[in-house]
Amino acid sequence: MFEELKKSIDKGLDYAFMTTDKLAKAAKEMAKENNLTKEEAKKLLDLLVKKSEETRKTLEDNFQDLVKTTMKKMNIPTKEEIQKLEDRIKKLEGTKKAPTAKAKPKIIKKV
């Protein structure tokens, strides 16, 4: 029982990463094995494509969250934080006054 469940899970993960063409072939094979009608096979393909896209999106979101969390823990600044600092530096450099030339003190000689 456990092995069958494990195989089902593995197969589901495989479907999540298949291209549409590979999913179509897999749906065709499953339809043939289970004597599905053309309409049922089409519904099966649509379901596989939809679930594959949802799974990829979920995995991508989870991976992005993991990367953000890891970067935060490692104290690595994000691209946005770096851009804010660069903008701030440019602003500060723009408001900095140009140095004025100081007049040399006059030396008065006593005669």
C-alpha cells in the first residue's frame, strides 16, 4: 500500500514538471489504459496542465520566499535596498556645495 502511494506521489511530481507535449502524451496513455472517451481524455489533459501550472507556481513562490528569508538571515541587502542607497548617495552628492576658494591672508610687513 505504501509503495503504491509513494509511486502516485512521485508520478504527480513528475507531471508537475512536464511540458505540455509530455503531459499530452501521458494523458493519452492514461486515457488508453483506462478506456476513457475523447472528452474525458481532453478533461484529463486540461486537469493535468492546470495542476502542473499551479504546482510550478507554488514551488516558484515557495522558493522565492526561501531565498528572501535566507538572504535576510545572512544580512544580504536586496536589489531594492541597494538602489535606495545609490539614489540617496546621488541626492547627497547633488546637494553638496562646491568648495569655495579661501582668500590667502595678507602678510603685513613691518618696516
